[in-house]
Amino acid sequence: MTSTSPTDRLLTPSKITAWLDCAHYLSLKNQVEDGSLTVAATPFGEMARMLLDKGETHERDCLAEYRKQGMRVLEVSGRRRHETFGDWVQRVGDPFDDGYDVIFQMPFVHGGVRGIADFLIRVENPVTGVVGYEPVDAKLARTAAKPGHVLQLCFYADALHEATGQRCESIHIWLGSGRIQTLRTDDFRAYWNRLRQQLAIVLEADPAEAETTPERCDHCGFCEFAEICEATWRSGDSLVYVAGIRAADREALAQPGVTTLAQLAAVDEPIEGLRAERLKQIVDQATLQVTARSNASSTPPFEPIAPTDDPVWGKGFEQLPEPDEGDIFLDYEGHPFWRADAGLFFLLGFIAKDKSGSWEYRAFWAHELDEEAQAAEALIDYLGQRRAEFPGMHVYHYNHTERSSLERMAADHGVGEAQLASLVETGLFVDLLTVARNAVQVGAESYGLKHLEQLTDFERGHDIDAGAGAVVEYESFMATREQGSLDRIAAYNEDDVRATLALRDWLVEHRPAEMPWRVAEFVPEEGKEDLEALVAALYRFDPDTPEHLLGHLLGYWLREYRAFIAPKLASLATDSESLMVVADTIAGLTPVGLEDRVGKKGKPLKDPAMVFSWPEQTIDSGFDKSSANSIFIEPNEAPAYASVDRLDRDAGEVRLVWNEAAQERGVIPTAVALHDWIAPKPKPESLTSLADRVLDPTTHGTPNPVSMALLRRQLPVFKSGQGPAAGVFDDDLDSILSWSST
């Protein structure tokens, strides 16, 4: 290990991670260390500080677990005041021959990078018997390591190799879920080495000559340079403030020198690389924002979107159902890092009219995961009962979170899945963000609720959003258990649901009077209702029974399909222009016409092909497969499907088999998504048959005893005198096996 002087511009793993998100961060950091830029010390925001605290707690919990396992742990002494990092490394020295099982917070300097490894664990090669160490990082991520995590560990692996002479075969991430994810170091070494070469070039460059520019990214909320970048964007009238603009749009606009919001508003000529429809969208948006900032009024200007051939853009008002006395306006508050291994939706809040016709606020609270399950189940039951009382009612929310999170809670806790699925698929939930952004363009920098509610007369009355919102307030409640924190969160939540009501009413007021309302209830796909009824009937049995378990198994395929199809439908619910950067869609489709199809032997095929041309874009290779299928949507209707007859990338054309159902629909899509779901047949059908037998053996026959034994978790045993020793194998499973409950 080597020392370093204070003047060296050393990288750290956190710098490298930040650089992956934003190259400009490293440029600014280098300028600070070079003395050419001075930045006032800015404390972390409340949310960032809370996440740092949660991360440190997770580290300490991991350390406690190592000690609980009886491992010999070295906790490295911390860096002393005024001690350079290099001197600290020298003082710690080389503890690797002292026989520790775990080394905690070991500092390294290697290859122009310095860092502190969370844990180093002692390992022994089972073949050679050689002893070495491998790095383990404790991270709050719950499902899998992120690229930055892996690169940090690659640095520690290199530093360990230099310090001990032993290569690290594996690197490890101790996830917030409690699971340790192990990765082979060699799988990432080539990428890490290439990245180090790129970083070396950055380090050698003069900081004052850096050509990077600030871009909004995930690191902004944790960055000490956030105010500098914000000032740069504001002073330059940056295009980043145009609501809905994409990086690809800004790149195309920069070629002819359109780099400011004001310049974009004045564009009246075509721009290479931007389709005419997309250019009009962002020019209109910029024009409204220029008008807004020249007008002192707090109400932003707006313009209805003229309907086009796009099935979504300009069709927002068509997605509004008629208001009903039973309508509900819903919003949640959740803590994503309630614990290292779990988040928690601690408040499900809504307003609904009471018997007197007044809007009443109600809240389901949860302070533990079992209470979250109870709250989710109670909400689903309430929605089902209210819809039975008010068949024309709907649940309004802003953005998809309320619907998708309730589906996740139902699946995670095993409560109300079938009932909720039926409510979702028959159109109970209405996302007002999708409605609003496809109905009107507004002179605001964002289409978030707090911006669009300015169109209405609603005024907020809570007092906690000056900080980091409900999450930090709930964190305070967890520490103090003071009711005042919950009261402030409830006031914040109630403001959100009442703002959602105000926006819905504003949209209703401004929709064309002659436009028909969206149908109150969608017709579910054929067969879904019967399957959901079976699941619901099985869920009526006690949770520990085989019948209830069969309900879980039968519902599994529904959950899997919904998890697959939901992001597809969410993508297609955006305008076609936004889909140009989504690889598993083909967007900007223009119909060329119908063509006859012939088979391999020249025989005419029944269904013709609808030919579409498409503009240049990156398209998933799945569309090239002979078995490829696609899905498309039209507002307020069930999805439509068409198989891909042929994709011609050179000609920019796709041929879809235009079957009878597509012809009857009469819809010409402007975008299709790849539908590469692999049907699990015959598994669902077999489980459905078993469920029919379990619920009604008189009609369908008694269930297979082996299947029921599996559901009861009974162990198989061979019948006396039979089995492999007797020369009997598995020709007749029922005759060979008997089942024991032991």
C-alpha cells in the first residue's frame, strides 16, 4: 500500500459512483480540489441524511451479525483529527496475517483511488488451502447490487490483491433484505479496468478545461454541487426546465443552436432528428412556459391538446368517466427504508362523500408490516363494498403508485388479490396524471400534482412539505411516538387527496361538453372472471389449509402475467413520441396498407398483413423472432394483439397479421409493444381442474390424492414391498406411492 500527499486528487468509490451518474460531478470536484472553485459547505438535506443514517445502521447490524456468529472481528480504529488519509492507511498497517475472520472499515489507497471497505471476510481456497480476504459491502438495495456497488468492490478487490498477493475470487454485497449476493470478480474485471483508464484521463486533465455540462440525474439529491448546477441552468435559461423534454430532444435541438427555453419557443422550422409531431409538442410546451413567466398571475396558462392519430396524445379527456356520488380520491404515504429489509406504507388516505354529501377524510394507518396487510385488506374490502353500492364510482389517484402499490401489497401479504384484480381490470382506478398530460398542455415546469393544482382554486394548509415531507416526519414519529407527527402527516395527505379532487373537477369543467364519458366499467378479458372467482373461493378457507395454498398457486399465473403486462400497458399509455426511446416498442407507426399473405408453398393465407413504416429507432431483437407477437391499446378498451409477420429493419417496415379481431376493432395503432410472454400451458389449466374438484367434487370428481398430498406438504414413502428394490419404478405413481404426514 502507498501513501499519498494532500495535494493528490484521489478518487473515492463514492466519487466513481457519482461519476457514473454525472460526469460533471467529477469535473466540479476536481476544480474544488485544485483550488479553482470554492463551494460553501452545504449540509445534506433531511432525506439524504436519513438515508446515510439508515446505511450506517445497516452496517452496524451486519457487524453485530458477524459477531453473533462467533467470528473474530477487527474493528479498525478511526481516522484521527488532522490525520491525512495516507497517514491513516500507514498507521493501520497490515492486519491480514493476524487471523481475523472479519476486518471492519479497512482503509485503502491504490491506483489513485482511496476508500474504506465495509467488511473484509477471511476465506480459504478449498482446493489449495490458501487463505485470503474478500470484500463485503453493506448496501440498502434489497433485490440486487447496482453497478456502482460492484465497481466499488472491484476497487477493494484490486487493493486487497496488492496488499496480500492473493486474488479475490468473489465480491459480496450484503443487501438490505438480509441476503448476501456473491459475484465473480472476473465477470466485471474487464469493465472495471476500462473504466479506470477513462478515469485516469479525467484525472490527468486540467480541471478548468473540463468539457462536461450539468445534467439532472439520480445523484442530484445527494450532491454538494446541486445549487451550482441549478444556478447554471437558471442563468442559461436551460432546456432542462421544459416539462417532459428528453435528453435526446435537447441533443437534436443543440445542433442548430437551440439551447434555451426562449429559443425553443420561437422555433418555426423543422429540426433534423426531431419528428414534426414531437417538435410541435415541445415548442408548444416552451411557448406556454414563456407566457407563464411573463405573467404575474399564479394561474399558469394552458391549451387543450388537439386530438391526433395517436391513441393517447390528445385523448386525455376521453379517459374521464362521469363523476359519481360514490367517487373516491386516494393517496398513500410510505417510507421506502422503514427498515433495511422492508419499506412500509404507513398511511392509506382518501376522501369520499358521507351520507350527508360532504367530503369526509379517512385514513388507514400501519406501523408494522402486519398492520400494512390489515390496512390493504380493509381498503380493498371498502372499495369492493362501495362499488357494489355505487356501480358508477371510481377511485382517482395521481400517477400509478396508488394502484400498483396496492396490487403489490395484496400480493405480498396474500390479501384481497382476486377482488382487487377484478376492480383493476374492470376500470375502477383512474390515473389523473395520464388524463391531464394527454388532455392539456400547461405552462409549468412539471406536471406534478403541486404544479397542476395551480390551475384550480385549491390552497394547501399543511406545514411539513418545507422539509423532506412525510417520510422524514414519520421517521420523527418512529423516534418519539408523538401524535403531532401523525397529525401533520394526515394533514399533508388530506391536502393531496383534496388537490386531486380539485384537479378532477377542473378537468371535468374543461372537457368538451359534446364528448361522451368513458364507460364506467370495462369488460374483463374472457376467462379471467371465472379464474378469479375460483381464487376467491379458495381464499375463503383458512390460511394454513391446502385449499388456501391452492388459491395461491392458482393466482400465481395471474400475478406473473400482470407483472409482465403492466409495464407494457404503462408504456403504451404514453404518447407515441415518448416511446421512440423504449426498445421493446415500435413507435411512430404510419400505416402503408393491407397486403395479402401467402404460405411457404404459395397458398394464400386467411388473414392479410397490415404494413406499417416506422422512423429510425432502436428496436428489441425480440421483434425479429418468427414467434413474435405485439400488443397495442386504444383508450377505454381491452388491449389488442397481433402477431408479427415480418420486421424489415432496412426498409423500416413491420408487417402485422391483421386477424379478424383486429379488423373488427378498426383501430390503427401508432405504437406496438413486444408481447413475448411465454404461456405456461398446461399448468394453469391443470390447477384449475384441481380447484374445480376441490370445491365441487360431486360435479367434477374427487381430486387426485397425490396432488392433495403435495398441497398438504406430506412426504412420499414407497409402499411396502414395492419401489426400486422390487423393480418397480414410476409407471403408475398412484399405485407406487403412499403418503405420510410425518
